Amino acid sequence: MISATVWGENVHERTSDVVAEVYPDGMHTVIADALNEDPNIKARTATLDQPEHGLTDEVLDQTDVLTWWGHAAHGDVSDEIVARVHKRVLEGMGLIALHSAHYSKIFKRLMGTSCSLCWREAGEKERLWVCQPSHPITQGIDRYFEIEHSEMYGEPFGIPTPDEQLFVSWYAGGEVFRSGATWTRGNGKVFYFSAGHETYPIFFQEEVRLVLRNAVRWAAPTTPRWIDDAPNVPPDQAPEPITISGRTIHKPGDEGFK
């Protein structure tokens, strides 16, 4: 069983009548429902206004894959929680960044770049082309699928070169965008998927829900948690016998010295 945590700001849903009409119970609940349609995924939700944003050490320790949707309150996310999530990704937890989460603190920290892009909110058609039909995330999707009304995201997109480019979007206004891409960070898998503007019922669309389920299965860790603690290896524990030579600033009793 894959344990997923669906994180959402849950701000627009409570402050905008337009968004509340589309997602009265929050986007996070709709995403979690989509994931729970797979009997091998158990999804819970967490939101910004909860203590520790709902991402306590206990929750993250029990999370195989974290999905992240943010927009209006990126700056309100605690740096301490970002560092906590970042550490877990390096250890092996998968992260799926959705739509405007390209500007989230955690995604920018993992990418190390601006993650900026061009955009336009005009409710135009988006056509998402599959770049790698054999990839686990694109399984069950035809050559392309369309979203009737979407927010345009366009190039240039300030991200590092992806490990895998899975989707490219074309918009009715003529722009194109690298709308689905993957990276590896430490032992964790990261997937960015641009679909999911808050004023349109995109997370109810079956193709989008299928991509999310596929992505969670793909991003789930397949190896034991990797702990990057950089231990000291004393001379008497070297694989081959060695003689200590030269001078050192380290001595027994120093922090990290064993």
C-alpha cells in the first residue's frame, strides 16, 4: 500500500466564491479522492492552516509520496517545514508539484532555479501531448488529451533540464509549455505537472486523475530510506590497513569524530 499525503493551501477555496463553487470541499479533497480510486493508494490530506501545516515529522515519516498545490500563500509556508520536506525527499519520499506549485518554496529549493514562467488566464483550450508513451506516468493516456478551459503557462520555464520530459502543452493562443517533467533529487523522485488551475474543474477530469494516480505509483520509493549523515570512518575501520600520516585539525572529542 502506498501512503500519499495531499497538501493544499486551501486558501482560494475559502476566499473566492468562484473557486468555492468549483471546489466547495477544497482541491485537496478532490485530489485525494482521485488517488483513493486506486485500491493500492491510501491518501490523506493536509493544509496550510493546520499545526505545522499538517506536515509533522510523524506524518512525513508515514508518507511515501507528497503532492503539493499552492498559489496564494507560498510565503506563508514555514521555512522549517520546507526543510523538513526537503530532507524527506532526499531520503526517498516522492514529491508531485501541481500547477502553481512551480513557485512553491519546496519546488524552487529542489530545482535550485527561479522556476518562473509566462502565464495568461483566459480560459483557453490546452492540448497536452504525450512525449514518452512508454513511461509509467503516461500509461492509459492517448497521444494527447485536452482540457477545455485552462490557464496558459508558457515558455521560457526557468527549470533545470528535466531528467524526463513527459508532456508538452499547446494552448489556443499559440504558446507551448513543458507541462510534465521529472527529476531525481537524492533518493527521491520529483514530478511537476502543470494541470490544475483553481477556477476550472480540472481535477475532476479523468485523464488528469489518471496521471495523478500513475505519478504516485511512479514516485513511491522502491528502496530503503537513504540517510545522508556523512559519518566519520576511523582509521582502524578502513577496509584496508592504513598508517596515520600527516597532520590533522580533528581530534577525539570533536563533534562528528569517532
